[in-house]
Amino acid sequence: MAQSTSINPNTIQKAYKDLESDGFIYSVVGRGSFVAAPPGKKDPERIESLMSSIRSGVRELHYLGLTRQEILEFIDKTITVDKEGKNP
């Protein structure tokens, strides 16, 4: 990958290591790295952390002038796009 992207091999190795430690990928010796399945159970601490971030973002968007409807449409579009596998 380093050769095809012109990225330092150490940077790529660190990225793979970080992705694996966060549970996004797993490695099989001699075969490579693969995308891990989504977690089977909810992580309440992670959910609360993300909800807090969303709450803060929504408040800031509202402060900057977006209406409730515009924020809800953005959230709905984001979920729909993610389900369809498209980039927003």
C-alpha cells in the first residue's frame, strides 16, 4: 500500500495498528487485514460520548441560524445516505 499511495510505510503501519486496536479491522498472519464485524452489543459509554458531541453540535448549528427542520433534515439525510452506502 505504501508504494501505491506514496505514503511512508511507518504511517501506514501505525494506521493499521490503530484501526486494529480500535476494533475496526483484524489481521490474519499471512493473509492480511480485514474489516471487523460491527459490535454485537451496545457500548453505553461510547453512546453517551457521541450523544454529548451531537448535542453540542446541534446547539451550535441552531445558534448559527439553522432551523430545527434543517437540522432534522440533515440528520435524516445522513442516516439514509449511510444505509445506502453512499458518501454524503
